[in-house]
Amino acid sequence: MKPGVRGDLMEIIYVGPNSPNPSQKIYNRDLNNFGPAVGFAWNIPWGGQGKTTLRGGYQISYLGGGRGFVTDTAIGNPPGSSNQANYIIPTSDPYFSVEKLLANPGLVPVQPLFLPNPTSTIIPLTERTALMNAYDPNFVSPYIQNFTLSLTRNLTSKLLLDLRYIGTLSRKLPSNIDLNAPNFLYNGLKEAFDAARRGDDSPLLDQMFAGLNIANVPNCLTATGTTPCAPVGTPNSAGVLQTGAMHCGRPP
């Protein structure tokens, strides 16, 4: 799936053992993991025999388990499996009780928006309230690299100098990405506001603010001065067509 490109309709199916699709998995198997742990110790001969020792080590540790809540959210909560309702406490009776909530037949029990289907479910195109989580099919096991290096020097029979370094590198750690997060750097919004700052018009801002008087002030800023404000997409009292850039560039 690429940003700005319409994909296929999303369909929910059950996968794994004892399901209609036992050969499919939520992500591919990762069988090439190798976690070595090596180290060395060298008795440096210079400066006195047995007085200086150099030690070092390297280890790869793979992270297993954990993140159970994330796993349950991704594969245990398909759209339609849970629903919510909001109860607004009236100002005339601010004391809240469960009895009052249960007495509201419109909230309890919560009416589902749509139900999950044991075989397959296609999410309605107009549905904008259901949450959906999914695994990256290229998900692999995360791991940590550990580096150690130490230099030990016997200064006297009772005094020891020890210099140590410990380094840790994490690789391929799991994280969450919100696909619906606004990306103003690449969706054209940044260029639209840059044009408004330059005094130019922007078709995107005209579409976003069509019919709205977002400036809400007597005058809007234009390239040649100010003009009486009116809803975007309509002419003002002076016959000047109002644009989104005019309203975004209004004087403070």
C-alpha cells in the first residue's frame, strides 16, 4: 500500500491452526537467527608480567515474548469485536452513578456498529470509527548487540586501576505506525501554507475552507492590502473572491 493510492477492500479472515486458513500466519517465520556470545582475555606482557589485562566481549541477544498487549490488540480485536458509548453527565445533576448509566437504554447495552463474521468481514467503506491493527508481514525478531571492553592494571599489591566500556545497540525493535497520521510534509499541506505565506493562492486551502469564514475578522490580508472578509469561495462586499490563503494570511 502506498500513500495516496487506493488499495483493495480490506477483508478480515482467521488464520493459523484450526482455522479456515491454517497455512497462513500473521507474519512469516524467522528461522535464521544466530546469537553468538564471544569474549577474550589477554595478559599484556609489557609493563610487568601479569600486571595488565585486556578483556572484551560481544553478544547478540534476541528479544522473545513481551508486548502481549500489542499482540492482543493486533490480532484479538478486529473491527466489530468491541464498541464504545459516551455518557455525558448533565450539569443539573452532576453526581454520576452506575444506576443512572444503566437506566439509559440508548447506552447499555452498547449497540455495535457492525458485527464480526466468523468467515470473513469486509469493513464498510463509510466506516470511520472502527480501529484496525495489523502486523507488518516482514516482521522479524528484534535483537540487541552488547559490546564490552576493559583494561585492568595492578598499580600496587593493594591498588587496582580498571577502565571499562559497555555499549548496547538495539536493532529491528518493534514499534507502532499510525497509517492515518496526517503527514503535512508530503500530503501537500506544507506547500499550501508556504504559498499562503508568500501571498499566493492555494487550491488545496480553497477546498479545505470552502464556505467557511475562518478568519472571523473584519478584513483579510491579500497581496495588495486588505479586503472585507467573507466565506471562502464567495465574493465579499467589494466583489473580491475570497480564497483560503486570504484567511490564513489575515493580520494578527
